[in-house]
Amino acid sequence: MNARVLPYVLILPVTAFLCLFFLYPFVLVAKQAFNTGDGFTLNNFRQVVGYWKFPISLQNTLLLAAAVVPVQLALALLMATMVNKMQRGRDLVLYVWTIPLGISDLAAGIIWLAIFEQSGFLNSMLSGLGVVDRPVNFLSYQHPGVVFLAIALAEIWRATAIMLVILVAGIGLIPKEYYEAAEVFGASPWKRFTRITLPLLRPSLQTALVLRVILAFEVFAVVLALGGTLFPVLMSETYAYQFDLLDSGAAAAMALIILAISIGFTLIILRALRVPKGATI
């Protein structure tokens, strides 16, 4: 086969897959969002943005992402550094830490629901210690802070492993000679981390943060299991438009708004952690 044609043949299956399962559905969603039967219109966007729940759901989504992603990044960096320094049991520890990756969002929410509900483990522990006389309904409108905390903890437990796997792979690509040379010149562990690990880990940090931020704006099942309607987010409002109100145009508009927000934050991350062209480890 001609060497010029071979690359296009190799990427043809992937291109066809993306066109069929991403590009075509995206075009249909965009058509629904900008069309109400009378041609091009922005009425769907005006409807969803003008709804009283939209500012609340947007605020909750941004607040959850701002609370969860930095904690996950710090934990993933700490865990990846620990795994990289381990001489024995490295694979076992990494396997245990990545178990949440095999658990669905809804299952993770139900697991944490079993902790925070009235008959859950937290109430049982507090009753056993004599802290409370009767079970407390933590996941209620009377305790909005606890609802937020439960959702944040569930998300941190469930999705930190995604960043961990990417960062472990990135640290593994850094040559050991850099650390050995820094140690010879008397660099402390903190200086080796800030002057060697973090700068050379920038491409992996880019990937991990972009992926995690996009997923943070798409959080739904965990919120549904723990907060329900007490903690509306953008994806829950999209679901409500599509399946409760049967308004596919408004749901499509919400989906495009979420996409626009995700793209905006992705560009910010790529700009903040940009890698110089031609840079190599």
C-alpha cells in the first residue's frame, strides 16, 4: 500500500466512529437547541437561562467543582508520589486505590447514601458513642452543608483515581537521573518535587485536570443519590427538562451550555499549564 495513503487508512475507523457517535449526535442536539419549528431561534436558551433554578444549579456545579477538583489534585499528586517511591507492594497499593474506577457513579452515590442516611453507618456510630439520642436526617433541607459535604466526599472518593492513574504514568516517564543529580547537589525532597516533578509533570497535569474538570461539570448520579432535588446541578436540570418536562429543545440548550462551560475551562487550563512547543523530558 502507498505510504501516503496508509496513515489515512489507519485513522479511518476512528474517524468513522467519532462521526457516527459524536459528530452526528452533536449536530442533532445543536439543531434541537436552536430550532423550535419556526427556524433559527434562541428561545430555548432564553427559557433555560431565565428559569429560577438555573443560577442555583450553575452556582452549585461551579462550587462543587471548585471544592472537589483541587482536593483531588492534591491527593492524586501525594498518592502518585508515594506509589512512585515504593519498592514493594506498588502494584497492590495502586490496584486498591484504583478500585473506585470500577464502580459506577450511581453505585458510588448509593454507597455514601448508606453512610449518611438515617439508618446508616454514621448515625449508628454517633448513637453508639452517645453523641445523638435519635437518628439524624443529615440529607435534608435542614442540613444543606452536610448534603454538599456528602456529595463532595463521594466525588473525591470516586474520581480521584482517574487523576492518580494519569499522574503515576507521568511520573514514571521522568528520568531517575534528574532526582539523583539533585540529591547529589543537596536538594531537599520538597525542592526535588517543586523543581523537577511538577515542571516535568505539566503535560500529565494538563490531561488530568482537563478530564476531571469536564467530568465535574457532568456530575449527576452521585448528586441524584445523595441530594436529589435539594442540590440541583446543571446535569440534573438537563435530565429534568428531557424526561420530566419532555422539553427536548430546552434540554439540548442546557447540554450546549454545559459544553460551552467545559470548553471555556479547558482552554483556561491549557493556557495556564501550556507546554512549550518542542519541549521533551
